[in-house]
Amino acid sequence: MIDFNEMVDNYLRRESYPKTIGKYYPSEIGTCMRKVWYSYKFPSSVGPDLLKIFEVGNIMHDLVVKILSSDKNPEIMLVSAEAPFKKEVDDFVISGRVDNIILVKASGKNILMEVKSTGSVDFVNKPADYNAMQLQLYMHIMNIHDGVLLYIDKKNLKSKVFKVDYNPEEAEMVINRFKALHKLLKMDALPDPESRAKHDKIWMCRNCEYRDKCYEETPSSARWL
Ligand code: SF4
């Protein structure tokens, strides 16, 4: 009998390489600083379940590109997809890919569009902070000051679009987070367990692969959940 689950795992399996201190990624910087720090110091391979979730995200991104470039949607033109960029800051580099740049023909405006696939778009009523931070940075670096976040439901393709107003101070704050991360990595100094500071962030810890290590190093207290 064919074991298709195993075939999927085989297909998605890939080499993982340790990250290099001095090279940082916008998609991570809005998440927990300690978790990102651990990922540089104690690299862990991505498990098969997570690889499948990433692959579904890739499939959704490809679909969005097809929709944006279709003749059936003539009001929009896809200018670029997965446009790579690198930004040097002090002695480190921020590198990433902007999901989509689209031209709205009626206004002649270029807009950055970041795509996020979600389990249920019904529960998405505003952009997640860490997604908005990523988009702020892209708008700043690409010098395109109109941006939207598109959330698309993996099970039924329903979607919601949120405009994110460009704010140079917020973009600067994101760059400062990279500076702080870089400094802590170079000093080998563990960051605070950010996601355990507030009840609305603790969900990030639920599936964190460094959870045990984190609680061992900073037990729960009045300050840290
Ligand atoms: S358990 Fe929570 S606070 Fe600790 S590293 Fe993971 S996400 Fe951050």
C-alpha cells in the first residue's frame, strides 16, 4: 500500500542550516526576542508538521500571485512577487523578500502586499502586531509608503485586507529591535522572555520549541508569566 504521508514527509524534508549572527529576517523580529535569540544559539531542525504548515503557506502565496496577475482582475497589475532586498545597518544585514508589489491602475499607486495564511479568517479582526511590524519595515526600506496585509483562510479562501499606515517612527523602532538582538547575540546575553510579560502574548509560548529551556532559565514569577 502507498504511504502518501511518508511521501509528503520525504518530499518536504530538507537540510537545515544554522543561522549566522549578523544576518536577520524581518518575519521574525516582531515575535519573541528570546525565541529568536535561542534560534541562533541553539538551532533546532524544523519538524515534519511545521514543514507541512509552511508548505501550505507557500501554496497560498502562489495562488495569490496567480490571482493578482490574472487578466480577470484588470484593475490590478502585479509589479513583482517575492522581491528580495538587503539592508545594511551598522555591522549587520537585514534581508528578506517582499511578497507582492501591486499597481492599482485607477490611482497609479504602488502598494506593498504581505500575505498571511490563517486557519480561520473569521477570527482575524485586525492585523497582528508582528505582521504590521514586518510591513512597516518593508514600506520603509522599499520607500513605498502604502501597504496592506492580506489574510487568507486556508480552508475556504475567504480573505480580509487591512491597510497599515506607514509610520517612520515605528519602522525605526523595528530597526532598533534588530540592533538590540544583534547586540545581545554578540554579548551572549539572554533577552527577557518577552512573550511571558503579558497575557495577550503568552500564546506564542504554547508551541515554542524552547519553552522548557526558557522556563528553566527564568521561572514563572510576579513579572514573568
Ligand atoms: S517560551 Fe515564550 S517567552 Fe520563552 S522563548 Fe518561547 S516564546 Fe519566548
